[in-house]
Amino acid sequence: MKSRTRYLIAILLVISLCLEASHGGGEDDDKDEEKKKGVSYDETSLIINGKRELLFSGSVHYPRSTPEMWPSIIDKAKAGGLNTIQTYVFWNVHEPEQGKYDFSGRFDLVKFIKLIHEKGLYVTLRLGPFIQAEWSHGGLPYWLREVPEIYFRTDNKPFKEHTERYVRKILGMMKEEKLFASQGGPIVLGQIENEYNAVQLAYKENGERYIKWAANLVESMKLGIPWVMCKQNDAPDNVINACNGRHCGDTFKGPNRHDKPSLWTENWTTQFRVFGDPPTHRTVEDIAFSVARYFSKNGSHVNYYMYHGGTNFGRTSAHFVTTRYYDDAPLDEYGFEKEPKYGHLRHVHRALRLCKKALFWGQLRVQKLGPDTEVRYHEQPGTKVCAAFLSNNNTRETNTIKFNGQNYVLPSRSISILPDCKTVVYNTAQIVAQHSWRNFVKSEKTTSEGLKFEMFHENIASKLGGDSLIPGELYYLTKDKTDYAWYTTSIKIEADDLPDKKGLKTILRVASLGHALIVYVNGEYAGNAHGSHEMKSFVFEKPINLKTGDNHISILGVLTGLPDSGSYMEHRYAGPRAVSIIGLKSGTRDLTENNEWGHLAGLEGEKKEVYTEKGSKKVQWEKDGERKPLTWYKTYFETPEGENTVAIRMKGMGKGLIWVNGNGVGRYWMSFLSPLGEPTQTEYHIPRSFMKEKKKKNMLVILEEEPGVKLEAIDFVLVNRDTICSFVGENYPVSVKSWKREGPKIVSRSKDMKLKAVMKCPPEKQMVAVEFASFGDPTGTCGNFTMGKCSASKSKEVVEKTCLGKNRCSIVVARETFGGKECSEIVKTLAVQVKCEKIQGKEDDKKKKEDKEEEDDEEQDDDDEEEEDEKEGDENKYVKDTKKKNQDM
């Protein structure tokens, strides 16, 4: 009995001790959790709240879209495999006048970051003060130019004082809202300055001191996040130097200290465009190759610049930059998924996540197999954890290589990813994601015939009081409040000065530093001229009609934005610099330094804000009249039907600005043609939030600089990506979504591991027509496929039976699917193009059920991926990594 009692007492003591230990351990865990808040790093990666992360990031700039668009853009970024959103902070929109701040509407930075946090993503905050970004003045407020004795971006007391005040203002707001990771918020990384190495030499030792000062400024605020400087090879020890470019896996020399991770802050998804440019495009195969290459060489963070480019509303673009920005990004200007760029990058993110454990904990080894082929693999000693990247850098030829006893066929210029060093789950050149084509469909409700324009002619400035003996500088005159400033002067002509020969005219010559100008002589339009992004300076030289006596010359200097790059930006100049008259009998007459010049910034219509309802009542509008240069046009229109995105097509117009209900849509320039003979941009985005509810009239106002325009050619269009396609070769690997990780193994998600072409319409739309189908050797791209010499006769029949009436369908890419024995010797490709449409009325229950099952499968794929991430996160929860990774970059 006594022994039994002692036994029970012992058990109770053990339970009591366990409970006490458990309670004490909980307190310690809470303390540990608190300690782990924030972000640290080593040579391998960033460590966020105690956990290593592969960071897939995309640039989304809040002023380049509307708050109504933000949730959809962020949702699509997350669905595209991103876990981070990167944005600049735009100083000049937040402090347009010294000491007066604006964080409203599109400029609500806090709201934007909180929304990203709600969606479960991280944030990288690129603070500036200079950002470039093809944004007017590189984000620096104009008023900085007029601060006495200021020099931008160098060891200059006035610039540093204003910069510090701005930096503390922004970071103070972030801290107050608890938005840093160390406070439980989403901001995990900050950037101070931007690509400073590009200008540093111009400032010599003052540049070196400035960079150290900037780094110390943000570090001194102790915000619990690391700071980076992109393209800054000599970054101070307390910040991380990062890469910008297209192929950082090959061009980046790596971090400048052994204890810093390899970060890629800008992977350019395309080339930004300026007026006068032809179309530009960077293939997704090239982007995917660059990403796989970078991560194979110890990269742990990539940011796509841009992921969503958006719109340069109003006058926000830098000089000559189009209103449409980075339209070839994974999300286009309107926020639509641009396929296959969006889907193929989503797949590379998934493939790299399957490699995460090996990338973080494995040792890097390299096998050079030939002049164009190599294998990079990360293997954790003593385990089965291994991931390999098989690379073929030959841009023309397919290569077969042998690795771990197996042969692998590598298409030209491609990388295959093997998360277990055996199984190919992804190849950068073989796209199994769907494709899409963007359509601009004329609105049936809001037509050009229904637009009844009125006009108001701008007054031509003349005989302004002379305030200078030389023409003034255009940036200084306009102060970023307007694109326009008048220059006027007069010249007295004697009768014997004019040419005697009939038909011989005098010439007015104006040499300008940019960007454009419009000339009047004695109130008569004489013409216009402009420079370009590459060559801002230009010369206007045209015949003019002079009379005996006083002649009045009026020149309207025109800007297309402020400069956004280079050293000594505060000393950039624009506007007319040399004015002369050629062909007088008395010789060339120089008007530049011998005449009095009068100046007037802005146009009458701007000052009266005729683009608003209130301002439009301050001038007299004509219903019909001559379509002169410098004319304001006004009309009213109903909001176009449906919910699709809206744009205005400016065919028939010249150059100017657009407003809808007082909102600046942006600059347009139809007369500046590319080498292909087409305008660089034709359609201009009008967000639905700019327009009124249905049945209420919207006011459209256009300022047109050129004469003889065709208003009747203007159209409102609805934008969609309802044309979807697939282009899949029968030798492609099955989608990476078919694989998952179980411990060190890569296993299939299902028994059905057949290669499939998967297509999905936008939400609430169905496939209503098969516009092209061929299993054989078709060529072309989505929207422009062409039959080859060989095509299975049942191609269209199979696709129609599988896809019509569905929101989503999948077609097995195999010979048994399509039958026929034609061209058996070739590798066949399936090309399909279908049209999606919203169908009114009851949908077939069976088809709805099939769509729902396929959507559930897709959601399960995403859930499995998140679950795997969580498992790996738990394994790496407490990071005590003593391994030194091979830094063979």
C-alpha cells in the first residue's frame, strides 16, 4: 500500500513539474517570438521573423493605378506566385509644395501598404529621395531646384537637410502605423537612393560622403529592417548592394561582403517606351531563364520591374515617356494578366519553391559539360536533399546532356529545373501556361457619332511686357505647374529689309533645348517642331510672313515632362536658346540677346481650369468653328456599357492632354510616329473610377496643340483579354503544378500525369467559339496563328467537344487524343485559340459542375504549395545556420 502511495505521489510530482516546465517554456517561447520579430540576413538570404524566405517580388507603383484597382492587382500578383510587392515612394506627389503634404487618393501610401499586408504579402519600400522610374524629375519636387546653393544627390547641406526631413517624415509615418516587420507589419526591406553608381563619379569624394551619410541616416532610425542600395558596388558595410538589369545571374559580381545575400532589385520585364518608339517586347522565356540562372547561383530574391506598369496619369511622366507604362509587364497597363508572361513566371516560382530546402541548406557544385552546357546543383551532405539546374546557353541548337546517369534534352537557350536532381518539373523555354490576346472593342453605347464637341480657342500671347534681354529657361518658368510658357518679342522691319524677289521669304530660326514649341508671327500660326527622348535639342526653321513696321513673334515653349536621370539635374535647361531671322537684305538678325523678351507661364484654359465643370463655365465655347492649333475641345458622354476596362482611342488627333471629369488622363501624342509609321500609343486608359454612375454624363476635355484634327475619329473602346490560347509541344514536361514535395522526394499529385493544354476564361465567362485549332506544325502567336503543312483533321472537333461552354478546360496533348498518322516523324505542337464571352441566362449544370471541380483542383494545388511552404518554414523556424555557402557567382 505504501509503495502504491509513493508511486502515485511520484506521478503527481512528475505531472506538476511538466506543467510548470510547460508554463515556463511558453513564456520563453513568447520572448523568443518577440526576439525574432524583424528582418536580419546572412550570406544565404533574408531571415524574416526568424524564417528564411525565397522572395519573389514585383514592382507595383501606387500612383500609377487607382485605389479601386489596387486589390485586384495585389490579388493577381499573389496568385502569380509573388510574396512581396516593391514600390517607390514619390516625393514630388507627396510634397508638391514645400511643407504641404498630400497622401490622398492615388497617393495614399499607408492605405496601399496596409492592403498589401491584408493580402498576406511583404513590402519593399524604395524611399528615394531620387527614384528615376521614368517619373517627372525622378520623383524630386520641383521646388528643390530653387533652394539657394543646392546641388542634388551629393554632399550638399541644403539637399541633405531637405532629404533628411523627407526621409524622417515617411519613415515616421510607417513606424506610427506599425508597418515595419519588426512591429508585425509587412515592410521587410528598404532602399535608400537609387542606382547612384551611375552618377557617383561626377561628384567625386562628395558622392562617397553622400552615400555613407544616406546609409547612416536610415540605419540610425533602427527600424528593424535591412537597407539596400541598387547598382552600388561600393555600398557601405551597413547596407546590401543589389543588382538591376536583365541577366543579374551573369552580370552581377555579387555582394561586396561575404555576409550579405544576393538580391536582385530590378529584373526588367520589358523596356519602357517613349513617344516615337516602335513596340518593344522581352520574351518570358528570357525572363524565366534569367530567374532560374540567378537562383541557381545563390540568388534568394528577385523583383520584377515592373510587375504592373500602369498609367502615368496627368503630367507625371518624365520627358517624352508615354502615358502607358511597362504595358508588356506580367500585368498589363489595365491590370489584365498578360499571358504567357504571367503564367510562365508563376510556374518558375513554383519550381523554385520546390527547390527551396536545397537552395538554402545545400552546397553548390558546378559541372561544366561543354562550351554551352553546364549543371549547377545544390546538395545537402548526408541527406537526399538536392536540386539541379541544367543549362543550355546555345541560342540555336538543342543539346542533350548526361547527369546522374540520365540523359536530358535541353532546348536552345534554356534551363531545366530538377528539384530532386532527377525529375524535370520545368523548362524555361517550354511554355505550358496559356496565352492571351488583348482586344479593343468599340463601345456600342458611347460612339464617336454621339460626341458633340464644343471648342474654345486659346488666346495667343503677344506684346508681353519685356522682362529679359534673353529668352527665359523653360523649367524655371513652368515650375512643374504646367507644360507651357509663352515667349514674346517684337522686331521692326524697314521696307528695304524685305527680299525683292517675288516668292522669296524670310526664315525664322529657333534653336531650342527642348522639348517642343509652337510658333506664331503676327498672330498667324507658323508651325511647330519638337525633339526626342534621345535628342532633346532641335531647330525650328520655317518661312514666315513679315510686314513693314512692327512684327510680333510669339513662341510657346512646350515640355513633355521633367528630366529623370543623370548628374546635376538641378542644372538641366530647356526652351528656346537662340532666335534669329534669316533672309533679310540687311543680313541675319539675331533676336536672342538684342531684343526684349516677355514671358507668361501657363495657358488661359489651364488657369481657369476649363477641364472642370466649374472652370468650363468661365469661357465661351463655340459649337462649330475652325480647328485651329491650341484649341480646347469639350463634350459629354455616357459611361460605356458593362464592367470592362475603358480606354479612349485618339485616332485623328495630334498632341495634347486629356481630362475626364477633371481627372488628368495623361499626355497623348499621335503625330509623333515611330519608324514603323505608327503612333507609339493610341489608346489611353480611363479608369472607371474617373467616370460617373450609369446614365450620368461625363465631361471630356481635350487640349489639342495642332491644327486640323479629326474629332470624329475618336472612339471609346472596351478592353478585354477574352481571346485565350495554348501552344504546347508534345515533348514538353507536364506542368510544374503536377508535382509536389514529400520530404526530399518530388512526387506526382495524381495518377493522371499526362501533358495538358489548360485554358481558362476570365471570371464569369465561357468559351463560345474555337477560332483556331491544329495539332501538327502550326506557327504564329495568339491572335495570329497559321496552319502548317501538317495538322490532325480532328483538331478543331476535339477542342470544341472538350472546351465549348466551359470557363476552364484541359486537353491532353498526345497523338491518341487527335488520331491520325500524318507527319509521324515530327514533334507535334497543339495550337488553340478560343473566344470567351459572358453568356446571359442559365448555364448548363453539368458544365458548371465540371468547371467547379477543375477550379477546386487548382485551388488545392495552391493550398498544397502553401502547406509545403509552412512545413519548410517550421523546419527552418529557428535559424542557426553555421554553413557557409559556396559563393561561386
